Amino acid sequence: TANMAQLSYEQLIQESLRLRNNGEFLQSEEALKTALPLANETNEVSFLLAMVIAFQERFIEAISILDAALEIYPSDMQLILGKARVLSFQGFYRGSI
């Protein structure tokens, strides 16, 4: 893993996806948390961060991230569907959308 602090936002997102795809969820989470303050708009990084946290079965934390992002971007379909996905991971299909 490259030194995260030296990477641009785009590089951090790409690195986080590479790490996530390799099953390295904690390292992916670190890259996304480093990218978050660099983002002009936080909807993309919030979605990715919530998903990588949900993959670690930290569902309450993931929902909290998505809810905070939805307060800023209430009509963002990626965030809405991401929340539904996390809820479905927990078996809450009826209330997920």
C-alpha cells in the first residue's frame, strides 16, 4: 500500500477499490477515510466507506454514514440504494426502500 497521505483523492479512491476487491477491508477503509476530507462532494466516498464498513458487518456504523450523507444529498440514488443494501444485509427487506 502506498503512503496514503501522499495520494490524490482519485488515487485514494482507486486504491480503496483495489484493496476492497482484494478483501483488505480495513486498509480500504483507511484509504477512504483519508480521501473524505479531500472530496469536493462527499456522496461517492461516503457510499464507498459505508459499503466497506458493511462488508465488515459493522452495519450500524454503515447506516450512520449513509444517513449523514443522505441529509446532504437526499435524492442521491447510490446512497439510497446503498442504505437499502445494508439494511438487506441485516435481513430488513421490507423497510429497506
